Amino acid sequence: MKALLDAHTLLWFLAGSKKLSEVALKCIQDRQNTFYVSPAVLWEISTRIRFVPEARKKLAGGEAQRNHRNHRPKVPPRPSGARET
């Protein structure tokens, strides 16, 4: 499966947040699936960090550490024939 991750899903996954459902977590961790992140998502995250003080605190470790599920994000290696974008 190929899918595009939105900002919340990406942040919840990286932070180990309980807001991400078990189904979504398993889907993201499945190495047979491919996920993409839009440049707009990166812009959205950077904008929130710059202009929303509580977002900075959450991303710096506050919420992420409290909700961590004792797992590290498993990012599959790039397939051998994949192009850089």
C-alpha cells in the first residue's frame, strides 16, 4: 500500500503518541507499505513550531515523553531501485 501521511499522523507516530490508533501504527510499521510526506506537511510543522509556543514544548519532549509507547519508529530502508526526490 502507498499512502500520504498528514502532519498529525506523522507527529503522533514519531512521538509514540497514544492518539495514533493501533491499526494505523501497525500499518505504518509494516515494511511492505510505502508512506510519503508532503512538503506542505513539513511547512505546517515548521510554522507551528515557530508561531505556537505550546507546540514547541510538545515537540521538545513534553507530551512525547509522557505518551511514549516504548517503541522506536521503524523506518524501512529505501528500496534498491528508488529515486531521490
